[in-house]
Amino acid sequence: MTVSKTTTLADRETRSALVRVWDIAIRLFHWSLVCAFAVAWISGDEWDRVHEISGYFIAGLLGFRIIWGLIGSKYARFSQFIYKPSTVQNYLRDSLTRKAKRYLGHNPLGGAMVIALILALIAVTASGIAMTSDQFWGVEWVGELHEATANITLVLIALHIAGVIFASFEHKENLVRAMITGFKRQSTE
């Protein structure tokens, strides 16, 4: 019996040291976007219908994220993680020297990445939708724009993943787990 009471007390202490940062809507958006982009990328040259459906799904996810960025929970709101360019630059410098401040929500560089990814994905989906319209059907520059913005998005995703890994080590926390569970530790101790 004593073991279960100790375990329960430890569990309660662990839970109290955690704070919910990412709400379920953000987590579902994030992982749905990961899957939809992977499907769109893989199906790009082979399965037109699957590619189009995933593109429309991504467009819907982006619409949701923009709305949720305005009215959603505290850490989902754009106002919580959009910083001045100088703040982003200073954070990058501090991060490279491994002296960057820890943030519960997105850090300044992470916030900039969210905006960059949203803008890149808007460009990919808008150019993809344009390619299916009568006005732009078969127009070469629209197809090239779609492919270029998809490649830019892929580079941003790679940078995002590298940043998550770097920040996880820098602040000694598993950011991937946080995006699955929604919880991060309250303090830096």
C-alpha cells in the first residue's frame, strides 16, 4: 500500500509541475497538417485526386489555424508569439550561444517559423487551387510557383524539425512529447 501512495504523490507532484500549453485543437491541427502535407508531397506526381484532396484539406486546416490564432487559447494566439524582428534576431543569437531564454509557448524563432510555414503553405495551396481553375489551367508559371513553394515549405519543415531538436536539447525538454500531450514543465528548474 505504501508504494501506491508514494507513486500517487509523485504523480501528483509531476502533474502540478506541468502546465497545459498546447490545446487539443492545436495538437490535432499540427499532426493533421504533418500527415496531410506528407500525403500531398508523396502523391504530387502520381495520384492527382489524392494530391488535390490533401491540398484542399491543408487549405481548410490553414483557415482553421488563422481563426484559432485570433480567438483560440492563450498559447495558440498569434499575439502570444509574434515578436519584433529584432527580438527574433536576438533570440537566434542567444540560442546559438546556448543562452536563450526558455518560453512556455513558442519562442521568438519558433513563432517566426509558424508564420513562415503558414505563409508558405498558403502560397502552395493557392497556387495549387489556381492550377485547377479554368483561368490558370496549364499555365506554366503557376505550376512552377506551386512546385517552388512546395520545395520552400519542405526546407522550412526541415528547419522547423532542426529547431525543435536543438531547443529540446538546449532547454532539456522533449518538445515533440509536448506537442503530443499538450504539457510542458512550468519552470526552468
